[in-house]
Amino acid sequence: MKTIETRRTIRKYKADDVSHELLNRLLAEASRTQTMGNLQLYSVVVTRSKEGKEALAPAHFNQPMVKEAPVVLTICADFRRTTRWCEERKAQPGYDNFLSFINAASDALLYTQTFCNLAEEEGLGLCYLGTTVYMPEAIIDALKLPELVMPVATLTVGWPDENPPLTDRLSIEAFVHEEQYNDYSSNDIDRHYAAKEALEENIRFCEINHKETLAQVFTDCRYTKNDNEAMSEGMIRALKKQKFL
């Protein structure tokens, strides 16, 4: 069976170290991933020290694995290095804009996914932290990121000390559109989400959150409008601080 078919998010790690040799090999191998203009518009900050993890933890809501994982990787959209290259080679860079951020962020996320696939093939466990884009200013300060460098993804990395169950996924019929986008009818939504909503853990999720539907758990508890708007403002501030806006 392919590793991707059994991949799990790992939040608990053994105390065993991840060697510099292994990590560096995987980071190098991942650089063969797709990249815009062959510019590799990303950088990776490797955090191993206790002090470094403690500085990053508040930006990730103090999730325990940030401090407990042997390695924390912060993957950044980086137009700083390319801009400096241009400046040193009598070229006039024009990458302090939103499109350049999108290009660099796409490069960084492609690199992140390739690294994840390679690391999991080696038996390493990973947790992808979506919190990276919630409070980017704190990460920028903790890692001393210069202008034109923006954090977009964080991975905790280590040898798994748990084997959690596989999480559910929608069927391809829910997200694959032939030739053009076909909007979703009420019947489509019922069909695509029936299995997810029927899972015992999701029924319990509704009960403990005192919600009638699973969707309400997401809109009212997990990813609320107020939180989304507040964190959007924080991201815009960070993009301005890093000169992408």
C-alpha cells in the first residue's frame, strides 16, 4: 500500500533525534519540486533548540507538539533572496507586491508538500500547522524574518509515538469537475457530506459543542467569522510589514 494512502497527522513524538544528515537530505531532495521560473521562491527555518521552540509556541496557540517535536520547520515565501540576487547583478527587481507573494507562497507550499511526502516515506511523522497564517507577525518576530519573507507553513517533525486512526476524506465526486465547474445543489451537498456527518466522532462533536449540525461546529466554534476577519487583518498587517503590500 502506498504511504499516502495511510498517512496520518502525528502530534506525539519519540525522544529520538532526527539527524542533521537525514533532514538535510530530505530538504535537498524536496528542492526538485515544481517552482516558478526555477527561482525556488522559498526558505526553510529549522528550529531544534528548546528556546527557539518556546519562542514559536505562542504563535501556534501553544500546541504541545511545537515544543515536544525534535524539529520544527517554518517554510517561508521568500522573494528576499531573489531580490538581493537581482540587486547584486545590475537588475531592477519589482517583487514587492501581492502577485509576487502569491507566486512565492505557491512555491513554498509545493515544496512543503513534497517534503512531507519524502519524510513520511522515511517513516517520519509530521503535523502541518495551519496556525502559521493566523499570527504571522509573531513568527516574523521570533525568526527575525526580513522584508519580502513571509511564513506560510509550519511542520513539526519527528519519529511517531502514536498511531492515530485515519481521518475521513470526501469522495472525488465531491471535488472533481469535468470540463467546467458544476455548482452544488442541495442534493449534491447531502450526498457528498452524508458519510462525514454520520461518523460517530462527528455526531459526538456536535453534541459536545451543543450544535445541531456539523457545519455549525465549524462556523460557530472552530472557524468563526469574527476570528477569520481578525486574523485576516493580522495577515494584511504582516504582508505590509514584509513589503508584499
